[in-house]
Amino acid sequence: MEPGDGQWRLAGAGADRFGPVNEYLGYLTDRNYSPRTVRTYGYDLLAFCRWLREQDMELPSVGTDELLHYLSACRQAHVPGRPGPNVVTMQGRRLDRYAPTTINQRLAAISGLYTFLIMRNPELKNPVPRGKEARRPAAGERTGLLAHVAKPKPRSVLRLREPRRLPRALKRSESADLLASLLCWRDRAIAGLMLFCGLRSAEVLALQVGDVDIGARWLLVQGKGAKERRVPLDVDVAGVIQTYLLAERPETTSRYLFIVAKGPTRGQPLTAAGLRTIFRYHREVSGVQAGNPHALRHTFGTALAEAGVDLAVMQALLGHTHVDTTARYIHLAPTHVKAEYDAARARQHQRD
């Protein structure tokens, strides 16, 4: 995989055999998919094309049986760099295997590829089976009286079951220790936007100077799918950003808010890899091993749930497409859950 002409494409020996994949990736780019999404689909299809080359098969000859063999190979594949087969999770899953989410993501990329190919050649058959199973409602879809107004998501019976885990929030002491390890105003502003405004890491990096209204305390955030939303700016975070702009941000022609301050890339926008390096370093310094960017966002969502914020307001602040995603944070409000439980038990004791 390599970026070419502003888009990702397959490259190297044997790439010519899979030209339709590059056409599909270009089609996604033309449909205004984000570069990150196109890159992810590209790597998923790269793994599929490598398997096809090993099996000496071409894209049009793939049927459902062949796809089942590929998914089985994905489940049995060893992930490079992972611990060996003797290391398992508490649930008994080996750590050197691909997660069900990864395999389902590959399946989604393959399904999209063949949908694109069939659009150009209707005689081609899609190896991803569809049928009555695609009419079952998925998470985030309407059910009940309003079910007729929602179009079900097309899904396949080949999808693996995915464990549904609740997001893990940081404790107050962990948040305090992580923030205390941040020494420069830029890093404090980044962490503050995640912890007190609920921004994703990609949204923080996409902020431009003009998107921040310090006086009115508003942020214009570019969310997933190029969806804009306005988010209130915490007063303390606003002060940190103002100090960063006045005293620390290097001279640059870039309009992005967060800029590299040192090294050969000084003056250029901070990248996702640079952000990961920052948090990796401060996790070691602070001892907060769970202190990753998304944990800060989860902490923000949990704080809103514990404060009793309306679910629709939480959804707007967090930028979730489906309210079911936001509802997970309701289950993360242990203070309210325990209070309601204690109140119910107290009423039972009174009746007894």
C-alpha cells in the first residue's frame, strides 16, 4: 500500500492483477470518504489480495465457499509481533489471533469491493451472501412502531460475533496524574480538549486556529464523515489554548491549531503518530497505563452521565451518529446506579 496522486493504492509485484481494487479505492475517494477510511479499506483488501495470490485465484472467481476459506484463514492467522499461543486473555482468547472486529472489518471491505464491481458488471456474483438476515435490525436502528421508517443495514451471516465492551474511564487520581505530567501548554490543551470537551484525537488534530472562539468559548469540530458540530469550550481549557497561542506556538504558515514545536518538522501540523508518541511517553512518566486519548474522551462521557445530562445532549456533544453508542455511558455511571439501587433496597426494607 502506498499513497499516490492523493489517494491510497495497491503497489508492488502482482498489484496489476488486482487493478479493480485501486479503482474501488479511487471510487471511495471520489465519494468523499476520509483518507483514513480509504487507507483502512486498502489494507483490508491488501490482505485479501495476498491470500488470493497464494491461492492463485482472481477476483471474479471468488465465491461464497472461497470467502469462507479466507475468513477461516484470517481466524487462524498469527498476528506478527504478538505474544505466542500460550498467552491468552481472561476470557480464554489467544492474543496472537486477529480480533473478530478486524475480521468483520475485512469482510465489510470485501463486500464493498464486490458491490462496486457488480455496479459496473451486473453479471458478476457477490460472494458475500445477503438475504433475510439483512432485514434484522442492527444496533442503532429503529424498532417497534417506527421500524418502517428506517432502512435496515445490509449485513451478512458471515459476520463474527463481537464482544460488546463498555468503555473504560479514568479515575480522578489517574486523570490528575496524567495531566500533571504534561509540561508544555500544547500538550495540556490537547488533553484538556479530550477530557473536558470530549473530542476525538482526530478531531483535535483537525482543529484550525479559526475553529476556536476563545471569547465566546465555542469550538467548531470536524467529526466523523466530515460532520460539523459546535462544542462548548471549557473556560480553563480556553485559557490554556490562549496561553499556547501567545507564548508557545511557533511561527508557521499552517492554519492548524497544534503544531510541532521541535525537531526537523518544526512548524508543521502535529500528526497522529506524533500524538501517539506524546501519550506513550506520558503514560510511562505518569504511570497511568490506561491514559490514551480515547480514555480521556470516555472519561468525559462518563462524567456527563454521572451528572445526569440528557442523552440527546450527550449525543450532540460527543458527535455520535446513533444514540445507542451514547447510551453505553449510562451504564458507566456507578454513582447513580448505586444510588438508585440503595433507594430501591430502602423502599423494600420499609415495606418489610
